[in-house]
Amino acid sequence: MRVGGGPASQQGVRRANLALVLDAIASAPRSRAELVAATGLTRAAVSSLVDELTTAGLVAECGPAAPSGKVGRPGTALTLAPDGPGGLGGEIGVAHLAACVVDLRGDVRQWRRLAVDNRGRPVEAVLADLAGLLHDVVDRAGTVPAGLALAVPGPVGAAEGTVVRAPNLGWSDVPVAAGLRTALRTVGAIDLAGLPIDVENEANLGGLAELWLAGRPDDFCHLSAEAGIGAALVVGGRLLRGAGGFAGELGHVPVHPDGPDCPCGARGCLERYAGERAVLEAAGLAGVDGDWVVLLAERARAGDAKVRDALAGAGTALGIAAAGAVSLLDPAEVVLGGGYAELAQWLLPAMRRELAGRVTVRPWADERLTVSPLGRRGPLLGAAVGVVRSVIADPGRFAED
Amino acid sequence: MRVGGGPASQQGVRRANLALVLDAIASAPRSRAELVAATGLTRAAVSSLVDELTTAGLVAECGPAAPSGKVGRPGTALTLAPDGPGGLGGEIGVAHLAACVVDLRGDVRQWRRLAVDNRGRPVEAVLADLAGLLHDVVDRAGTVPAGLALAVPGPVGAAEGTVVRAPNLGWSDVPVAAGLRTALRTVGAIDLAGLPIDVENEANLGGLAELWLAGRPDDFCHLSAEAGIGAALVVGGRLLRGAGGFAGELGHVPVHPDGPDCPCGARGCLERYAGERAVLEAAGLAGVDGDWVVLLAERARAGDAKVRDALAGAGTALGIAAAGAVSLLDPAEVVLGGGYAELAQWLLPAMRRELAGRVTVRPWADERLTVSPLGRRGPLLGAAVGVVRSVIADPGRFAED
């Protein structure tokens, strides 16, 4: 096969080798000698690559490596730099804003959440608050992030960083990345306005967090409720985004086609049975202030029969929709995430019943319906960890910046 | 990056180059000089690779190449060998068996279909009939196939060539490939029992045929009815098979969760509204002999109101299920295939109505619901064409055989 021009190709190989070495270090602290063994590169190449990664602030020495059993001094163990460039995550919710910083290892350094009703607020006001929160966590963490990723409660369009539609916020075609960049310029000591900004649907980020941090298999559906109900569909270890980036719109899958009208214009959608508003109404709690998930969980735990019935009803609808998704997609697992994770004990019995009764033409087992350990922290974690994962996947790009 | 051992790697490069050259020839007849330009390989390498492909019977000369405008004699144009190894396809239906041979270019050389009620027949009898049909088309085509692929009316398990469940045939855990190999040994002049045998769900093959032969985009859902209702989900140009190979079981997606019992054990599945039996019952034609699709189309064309209503009802249910699939998967197109393609004019209005009314949180347009030009020929075409596509994708493997 023809290979591209010389210099470009050599640069490409070096870049791939930087990633190879950093990936080996990310999986476990290693000496240079161990890196030679793990990568198959020469000792000279490893030394030069490690130097470059160290200069870029990605790798640090962390004392002597474990004795290898071989003759001679043990080498110095190399590890991901604890103060290297981290990941900055932001989250726009219907009733909250949040921001966090993770370090290069994915450990959370700072985490702040602000309860604020964003429904109907001017976009600029929301983004100004978020910018303040982002600057705050970066200042406290004391590490300059490599990038910023934002979880938003709606599908993100092909035009980069545009929220196409977030009906729960009253947003449509909002250019979130550009607006946030402007807001970031007006506050803060550290320059965050120059960072690359990724904008992603919160449900997708929740699913990716589950894949990266919770040891899920390569094929699963992650069902979550935040502003709306969303699914992240992971197929072969990758997110299924669909032709236009709108995949996973589980909330508007028809559950009872002749059911009640849905604000989306259709009838009997899942959200009319298992969405925040529907469950609160069924529980007799419509209009009650506060965090709906916490509210429902407290009442259910206290034995409130009406709340438990409402959650059982939501579980039935979720189970019907999940059964359809399982029939179509054949995932290894269905994961209950986001706010549903905190309500799982009252949702699961009905979900299990529906799945067992409706998924009949293939093997299905109760234990394939699982609960996310990340819950509502998933989307923000997914945003921030995604940033450092992309640094580790291609450190050459970062080193060049 | 470390590269594997020398000889193995050289063999890998040669194999890749064989594929590169054959792919260039498959896209259009070309002279050796044109192959040099198209592939970037040296003239000597192209000559040697062409020789190998010619010896393997994959490439033939087809007269002088088109004048290039350059000085000198035009070279000899090379093309896929018209008598090279073809693809053999077989199909097991509930009420028919079929077999076909396509040549290396994908052109159909032989096609035979046998109406036979396979419900409840011994597996051996079905496979013996199919073996006879396969030998018959190969004898008539006069070309030795490179492989055999079989379309079956049910999901195919991980154990190669096993039909896990074909309830409409009364089959469960039938080792089809092994059984067919045995049957192929007992008949015929040409040895077919030694061929590689692939077994695949008919719905998946119908979708692949649509992708390969009907110019579909890389993301679409192909809905078809044969024995049951199946969907082929094509995502990023590849078939979505699911964790266990059971993806696309559209027939048992719940449409009306409290609807009538389904033989699968669940209630209100799509098959209870749009499957063969359900539509015939609704049309007042239960128990009438003959090809159900032809029967319904004839009556509907003649203006039979009850049949038209039955098809509209099926279209409504298909539209509801398709709306759910669109919400989950965001395909660029939904393709109505298999038997539904012949009934499309009576199904489409209701399907369009449901899709327009239920797919509201993203762009949707009527023209994204399309009809397969292949119809019920899709699965068998997909089987046979898949064989020659795999030869062209890796001719080295075939040449070594």
C-alpha cells in the first residue's frame, strides 16, 4: 500500500507512540524499562517520548519502581502527573448548574452544584452563572484544564456546540459553546475562554461515564431521567448517536399509543408516565417545591402508598419501553441511571416484571437490569473524564497546543 | 509502533494489496497503467498482483482499455472475471425454499424458488430439498461458488450456523449449517459440501442487500415481513447485531402493551397487528391458501374495503413501532422491505401519519420513509452477494484456499 509523505508519516508515528507510552503509564505506574517491555519500542525511543510527555506536564516521576527481580537498581516509576492538565466539566440542568474538575487520573478535585431554576431564564444569565461556577472550581483546584465539556439537557445539533432543543429550558437552537465562551471572558483570573469546548447531551455523557467508570460491557442501554428521559445506547463500546445526533430519545417512545397528550405533540409517550411531572402528579405532589427525586425517595421510604404506586406505575412504563429497546438492540445490560438510580428500589419490581413478560424470544435474566452507581453524578463526571481521556488518547495533539 | 514479524507482515501487505487492486477493478474496468495510478503501487507490483488474481480466476481481460489521451497503445482492460467464483445463496422460508447464484459482479445467474410448506416438516426433509435446489442452480449456472450463505427465518446464535429459534417453523436450536452440509453430500455432481457455509437471519440479509444494492445511507432501519416481522438496523454502514446476535426483533416490540396475547408469551406485540396471521384475520382471509402477500395485494387492488382496512391497521401499528425505533436510533431512513414492499401503497398512509405525529423532537420528513426496490428478493440476494463481497474484500484468503 502506498504510504503518505515522509515527514507527515513520521510525525504520525511519533504521535501514535506518545499515545502508546502514555496509555501504558495510565494503566499502571511503570519504569522506563517496563515501558520498553510493554510497548516494544526501543529504550532510546521510550526515553525521548517520556521526556516529551514530562515536558508537556502529563507524566511525573513517583519514586522507585517496584523491584523487578532483575539485577541492578530499580528504575524510577512514571505515573500520570497528579498536577497535570485536568478535565473541566460543566452541567446545565433545569433546576441546577454544576461544575467539576478531575485530574489526569480521573480523580475528582473539585465539585460544585448550585440549585437554581433555569426554566425561562435568559440564556445569558444561565451561562454567566455557569461561567462563574467553572472559574470557581478551576481556581480552587489549582490546575489548568486541558478542555471543557458541557452536559446539556437536550439533543446537540450537528453545528458544533449548538443545543438544538431543550424544551424543559425553553431553549431552541441556542449556540451554547459560543455563548459560554463569551461569558467565560468576563470573569475569572485564569483564561478559560480559550479552551476547546465540547457540548454533549447529558444522557449520552451519563452513559459514557457508566462505560468508563462503572465497568459496563460494550453493549448496554443506560436509561436516565434528568430534565427529560434519555437513553444512552452503547454499541460495541461506542455511543450510538444516530444519523443526525438525535439517537436515544427514549422519553418520546410511545408506551400507550392512545394515551394522554404529551407536550411534544404526540400521545402516550414514556415521559407522560415516567417523567418528573407525570410521577409527581401521580404521587399527588405536583407543584411541591424541591428536588423531585429526593422528595419522591423520602416519601416512598416513609411508606407513602400513593408515592409508591406512582413509582410502580413509572416502573411499568419504563419496563415497557425498555422491553422494546431490548427487542430492537439486544443489549447485554439495561442500566437504570440518573435520578432513577436513587428511586430504583421502587421502580425495579415493575420494570423486572415487564421485561420478564415481554422479552421472550431471546435469553433475558433479571440481573441484566442493573442500577448505576454514579446516578445523577454521571453526566458531569462523563463530561470531565471525557476531557482527560481525549488527552491520554492523543497526547501529541495536546503537547503541540 | 512495533510492527509484527517480517514474513507475516509482508504476507499481510501483499494480501491487503491484492484487495486494493481487486477493489479498484471491481469499481470499473481498468488497465494496468490505470491501476498504478489508482492504487499508488509500482507497475511491477501491479503486474504481479494482477497475475495472481488472474490465476485465482478472479480477474479477466476484456479487450482494450478506453483511450487515455496519452501517447502509446491503450492497455488491456481488466475486469472481474465473469466466470470467476460466484456466490451461492439459499433461503429457508416458512412456505418456500429458494436458491440463487450470482457471479463475481453480483449479477444473478440462476434463481429458483420452490413453494413448500415447511411448518412442522422434519428438518432433514427441508434441508434435503434445499440441497437439491442448491445443486440445481449451481449446475445450471456452470460456475463453482466461493461460498454459500443461507437466509433463515429466525435469530442465529453465537454457535456458528445454529438457528436458535424459528418459532414459525417449529425449530429451536437447530444446527442448520451442519445439517445442510450432510444433505449436500448426498446429492449433486459438483462438491458443495466443502464450501464455507454462513447462516444469517433473513431480516439482516434483507437489510444488507438494501445497503449494498439499493444505495441506502449508512444509517437506516429496514422493516420486513417474511415468516415474522424483523428489522435490520444499519448503523454507520454496519449491521447492528446486539450483544447476543438478537437485535432487530421488531415483531415483539410492544405496540399496545395491554393488547391481545401473542404466541411469544407477551401481549400487544407488533406481530399481533402487522404479522401475516393478524392481517389475514383482520382481512377476513384467515385460512385462505396461497401467498399471503399476493393475496392481500390482489384484494386491496380490487378495492376490497376490509382488506384495505386491515392493511391500514397494520400500517398504523408499523408506524407506532417505527416511531419508537426512530426515537431510539435516529436513522436517516426507514425502509419498508420484504413482503411489506409489495403492500406499501396500502400501508404507507397510516405509517406516515403515525411517524409524523409521533416523531416530533427532531426533524422528520415523509420522504425518509421509503420502499425497498428488492422486496422479498432481498434476503436471498443479500446472502449470495455477501459471498462475492467477501471474496473481493479479501481475495488473498480465497486465492490461498
